[in-house]
Amino acid sequence: MADYEEAKIWINLAERDFSIASHLYDTFVPMPVETICFHCQQSIEKAQKTVLAYYEADIPKTHNIRTLAAKSIRTKY
């Protein structure tokens, strides 16, 4: 059974990080590349955690995108 509420929380966080990155990209000169990349990475991480939450998998406390991707692949849908 899917955990819609937990997934909704994670996707909202992912969207917020992506929105921040987009805003910085569109408006700041000089462009704060490191900060934009940070928020993009955070958005991807939280999007992957959305998938895990949706399928009620354990969400590891990690910022490693490869670890999260591997866990997503191993999660039985």
C-alpha cells in the first residue's frame, strides 16, 4: 500500500529546493553556481526519497544519490 502523505511531504520539499535553484539561476549575477548545484542535488535526493516513501520502503539517512538510487531499484513495487 502506498504512503501518499509521506510521499507528498518529500515531493513538496523536492519542489521547494528546485524552485530555489531555479530562482537563483534566473536572477542572480554573478550566478552562485555552488549554491544552485547544492539545491539541485537536494531536489534530486528528495525526489528519490519520494519514491521510497510512496512504496513504504525504509528511507536511509543519507545524502548519497547513488545509495538512494540503488535502494529505489531494489524496492519491490
